[in-house]
Amino acid sequence: MADYYGARITPDDGGKQIILDAGTRFLSYLASMQLNGRDRTRGIKAPTPGATPLVVPRSLVGIFPGDGQVPQFFYVNGWGVDAGGNFSYSVGGSKGVENVVNNFATVDVFSIAGQSNPGSYGARITDGANFMEINDTSYLGYVTWRGTVDVNGYWDIPASVLNMGPYVVFARWNNTATPLFLNRDNNRIECYTGFGSAGGAGVGDSVAGVQLVIISCAFSPSLPASGWGMVIRNAQNVITFSSKYPPVMWRGGSFNFPNYDNFDTSTGEVLSWVGSSGNVAQPMVPLCSIGIQRGDFSRSSGNYSFRPVLYAGFKMSGNSVSCARARPAGADAPVSLYQKAKQVGCSLPCLDAVDYF
């Protein structure tokens, strides 16, 4: 079918062609930060004028050994970015969290360009966000890998992606039995099972048909492999746009997760399904960890029963996602004193798989 407006590009990956006018957005990379309980404010690169800040956490929670047999639990539970590049955040958790200097959360901060006045070079996209007027390559963000994979125990992030620097993984799948978890320690997407084991869980099982879109930032793209396509250079002759990679298509969608604390003493996991907002037909969630849950294995010590603490991953069903227990945190917690499940309230941006597949 012919396009009625816009410009069509064919990226090097051979995947679905992209119509640049149809909601195209420029993703600006502002910072990657490890957060503790003491700082509360950090200076980052300022968003471009009129941009919408987007925070994609890698993890919002941290578990540390505590006094006696009770582990300490800290989390980031709110943030904001102002026009001057000041990132502020709030924290919660165990007593004394406001004095904790250990980093217990990690976030990547981006912004999506807003409408702007025409620049002195490039192409102006009327239904997008004029992303091709940006002349600072440190802001660039592109889709550097997309595809559909089967995660059999684990799936490695491609080395070509890792070599480009900071990345974010958006995923869409359908499996209510097995969670997915992005392990940043080894750059793998992992499945978890064995929640009744002494360790709390283990890598195993599989999830088929996972659609992945990986976004890399802060690099200058090269020319398309064919030597043809759409390329824009700034006044310093540095490429600021190349049709080698698909651009980011963000339509204002998000998953808005509520905050909750569940102190149920039973075994099993807690599922709380959240649908997407915005004009998104097939939402993709950024893989991250925004909570904790418990494993089922019990041991007794003194007057308490203990169960393993697990970092949360996600399960997905249709257009809804839920936190689900996944990777062991390396600590046991007393059942009567510790949450069975904790989810940090936050808004996560989502992409639409229709744009890429």
C-alpha cells in the first residue's frame, strides 16, 4: 500500500520499513546513574527545549546484609527532571535509608524531543518531532537490534549492541508461567524457574516468540550499507541521522505501575496486571526490575521462618504486564517481618511492536 504522507526508509536490518512522519520521535540520551539514599539530586545533561523526560530504570530496589538475620531493603520511589537538567529522586525502605551511601538502584534517563522551530539544515518532519534537526551526536538514540527470539534459559544481548554503549531492551511476549528478567551483570535476558528451591530460583525453562527492540544511545551512526538512503550531517560534517537504523517511534504510551506492599505469609507469587495507556496497539515493556518477591523454600531459625528474597522480573499476557518473582537476591528474610511482594510505583514508557514488526 502506498504511503499518503511522510518518508519511508529501509534500515540495514532488513526488517519492516519505517514511515518517518508517523509519530517518529528522537530519543535523547541524558545520563546513566547509580543512586543511593543520600544524594537525592544529580546534575545531568539538560533535555532539549520542549522535550519530555523519560526514565527507564534498570533496577529500583537493592538488598543488602543487615543487622542480625534481617536483610536491609532500599528502593527509589519517585523522580523528576527539570528543564535545567536537575534529576531529583526520593527513597524508601529500611531504617536509615536517607544516610545510605551504597548504590542500590540504577536508572537510564532519556528525553523525547518535542516540537521545535525549523533549523538551518536537515529535514523537518511535521508529524514527528523534528528529530533530524538535532546536531549533537551525544543525544542520538536508535534501534540497533530488533527481532523475534526464543529465550531458552537465557538469551545474550548481541556483542554488536554492547559495543555501542548504553542500551535499553523493550520486549513483547505472551507467557503467564515463566518470567523474563534482564540481567545487567552478564547482559542476558533470563527465564527463571524452581521457586521452591533453597536458592529461591534458578535460570531455566523457556519463553517462545519474544519480540525485542533494543535501543542504543550516544553514538554517531555510520552510513547505510548500500551507500544509499537518508543521511543528515551537522555543520561539523558529523552524521546526526542515518537510515541505517530504525529511529525510535514513541506514541506517548506507558505502563503505569502502582505502588504496593504485600505482607501475606503464604507461599506463591503476587501478580498484579497493568495495561498500557496511550495510542499503542501492541505495547512493549522495557525490561527492568521494579520490585521484590519471595521464593517458597522455608527454613527456621529461632522464632522465625525465613524464605529467599527474589528480584522481580515481568510476565506478559496480551497487552498487560505484571511484576513476577525472578532472580535470587542472595538473602533470606523473616516471613513475618518482611514483604512477600513489593512493587515500586512508576511509569514506564512503552513502544508499539506494530511499528517494528
